[in-house]
Amino acid sequence: MTLCRTLIGVLFLFFTVGAAAAQTPQRVVTVNLCLDQMAMRLAAPGQLVGVSYLSRDPRISVLADRAASIPTVRATVESILNLRPDLVIFDRDSHATLKRLLRIAGIRMLEVKWGASIDDAESIIQSMAIAMGREEIGKGLIADMREQKRQLTWNGAPLATAITLQANRGTAGKGSLMDELLRVAGFRNLAAEMGIPAYGRIALEEVLVNQPGLLVLDGAANAHPARATEFVDHHALLALAGKTRLVSLPIKYSICAGPENFEAIRLLAAARP
């Protein structure tokens, strides 16, 4: 019964959306932080009419100031259709039911893969730029990313081991975006060498035993202390000072694959021995 009501609501909203979208979309919506940030870089003035509420959070969004002037949208069919979009951009592996309802409403969609690397980010930018009629802007953005990567990539042997520590003893292992950023900056990722998967966990004792050359922390993790982030001030980690370099790397530079990753690489490069 609930599904029937939803379908009726979708069909009603469909008739308010208007004719089919023009080839170049004029009203674009994204509902994913990483895609929000791509779209904000690519969109023409006024073209992007909805982004996720997460894009306004300065702790995780590098474009929070820009997002403040764009309406926020929830991942519901009513919220999206109220913005009268002619293109909605999604992560390929999410929101299956929502996508089905939007198809019923005749809304054009672009689905892109999840970005787990800098190369993935370039591919996503290219797809979004073409769909948004902003291909030249996309080419320029990709060219700038490639030049930054060329300039920042460490071409010698790795200088030291490094490990990241996140909330709840989380770490970035093999195949993660942070794994790539560490390697580009000239470090070996200790978590990857230990066989930890892309999004795994590591005990503080293992960090102490392996004595990494670099310990990467989110410096803002304890801005609002909680048990999940209390490791930041753990006396055992503080005892590594003088033996292990500590670097504060705001998570907003590595939570999404994109141009912001080069700021992360710069911070990591500054901590080279």
C-alpha cells in the first residue's frame, strides 16, 4: 500500500516536471558528497540546483562555502522532484529503489562508479562533464589534476613506512584511496603490507610494535571528544613523538577521490624524513 502511494505521488510530480530535458541540462541534482564536489567544480552558474546536506559540512567538504548557496536535497523521490531536475547524478551502486522511481517519472540520470583512486576521479569528471554539457571545463580540470600529480609524485624508492589512524581504530589498507596518496607521496603503507583491506582496523599495539616512520591522524578528530576518537590523545601514541613523525591530515582531503587529494599529498610530502 505504501509503495502504491509512493508511485501515485511520483506520477503526480512527474506531470509537474514538464517536458523532457534538453540535451544540455539546466537543472542538475547530486545526492552524494563526492559527486556534489565534482558537480560544483563543473557546473555553469545556476546549473546545479541541489546537493546533499553533507556538502555544507566543513569537516568533510572542501567546498562547504560554495555549497551554502545551493539548496540541499535528501535522497528521496519527493525531495528530488521538488527541484524539477533534468539530470540527477548518482553513484552506480546506490539508491536502486530511488532510481527506479525517478525512471518512472521520466527523469534523466547519470550513474558513475565509486571513485577509489585519482584515475577514477578523472573518469568520473569526464563522464559528468559530458553529461552536463561542460566538457571543456572537465578537460581543463583533468589536465590540472594530471599536472599536479606529475609535480607531486615521489619517483624514488619509498622513504619510510606510514600508517593512518581514524575513528574506532580504523585504518586505510590495500586498495584504498589513502594507500595511493601515501605511495604518491613517497611512503609505504604499513596497513597494506600487513594485509589489511581498504577499510580495516588496526590495534594500537600493532602500531607501536611496527614503529612506522609516519603516523597520519585527522587533527580534527577530537574536536568533539568521544570514545571513537580518543586514540588521538592516547599516551602511547604521544610517546611515539621523536621516533615517529606525526602529521595532521584533515579527512576532507581524502574522503573523496578528486582534486582535493593533492592537498593531502602536499601535507604528506612535507612530512618526508
